[in-house]
Amino acid sequence: MKRPAIDQILKLAVVAIMVAELVAVHFLIPDFYSTLFNLTVEGNIEGLTAYLSSFGYGAVLISIFMIVICNMTGLPSIPFLTVNGVIFGLGPGIVISWVGEVIGIEGGFIVMRTILRDKAQRMIEKNHLTDKLESYSTIRNIAICRAVPYSPNVVFTALAAMSPMSFRAHTEATLIGKVPSVIFEVWLGHDLLKFSKYGGRFLISATVILTIYYCYHQYRKDRR
């Protein structure tokens, strides 16, 4: 089978899987999307925590599913990472969030490389990163980008998708890079929601993240 035909089949398969998952959730839980949308837009973290917790053990799959969808569509997954540490405990919350982030980012990479190449190209041009494609095609550089807490996953996914980077290399970079960022994001969210008990640790963590951001921006400035 010729390469164009294989690419077309892959595109259709990815779209079919995404649509099937979204439709299945809608029919199984009719008010699921509207409830999550309203809670997220309102910034109602307590409500979001209570709603996800109401699914019991199913909350694990629900959380992973939503993090995957967020990363594939470019929506912020932070609300879900924020509450995961409280719902599942700090350790399990980090693991669950990491799994969702990795699967979602890899799904987004496939979609942008096959279906949404034009959108990825426009995003790169909008952020003035066209001349950075070659430098962002290495495992080291993508891992560094992924490791920064609260960094824009969708922008780096677009960069990787438009670069010569292989799927395997991108997966390795994501697996490694998302470990520190997810730890910080879940940990910070956990301590923020339990500020009365972990306020001191929250302030220390926030300071560390700000320091990382400063170093990251200096790193990008030096590369320019």
C-alpha cells in the first residue's frame, strides 16, 4: 500500500476513534460535558473535585480521558491535574495525571502531523518559531520544554509535529519530560486546595516553579 493511502487511513482512524469516544461518553453520561464545562469555566475547583469523585473508581478513567482530550484539542488540562492529587492522593494523582498527559500529547502529535498540519504550521508562525523547527527536533530539547510546569503543551506538540522528529523520539522525550512538570503541577494543586495544612510547602513549591520559569526563559533567550 502506498504511503499517501496509509496516511489517509491513519487520519480516518484517529478521527473515528476520537468521535466514537466522545459520542460514547455523551450517551453514557448525558450531562458530562456540560457539567465539566461549566465547572471549569467558573473556576469551581471544589465542584470539579466533588463531581469527579462521584464516579468512584471510574474517576480514574474519567480523569485520564479528560486530560487526553484536553491535550489533543489544546484545551488546558490544569484543572484536572490540580484536583487529581486531592481525589486520588498525591502519589496516585501524579501517576494518573502523567499517564493522561503522555497519551494526550502523543495523540495530539499524531493528529497535528497527519490531520492538522496546516493548523500546526499557522501556530508555529504565530509564535514566530518557524526557524526553530530543527533545534526542537531533538529528544533533549523537547524533554526540556515538556519539563517546564504549566508550559503550553500544544505549541511544543505543533513544533515537534512539523519537525523531522520521529514518533519514537517524541514519545521518549514526552515520557521523560512530563515527569517533573506533572509532579509540580499536581503537588502544587494539592497543596493549594489544602492550603491551611500545606501552605508553607505551597509557597516553597511556587517559588521553585517561578525559578524554573526564569531559568527557562533565560535558556530560550540565550538560544535566540
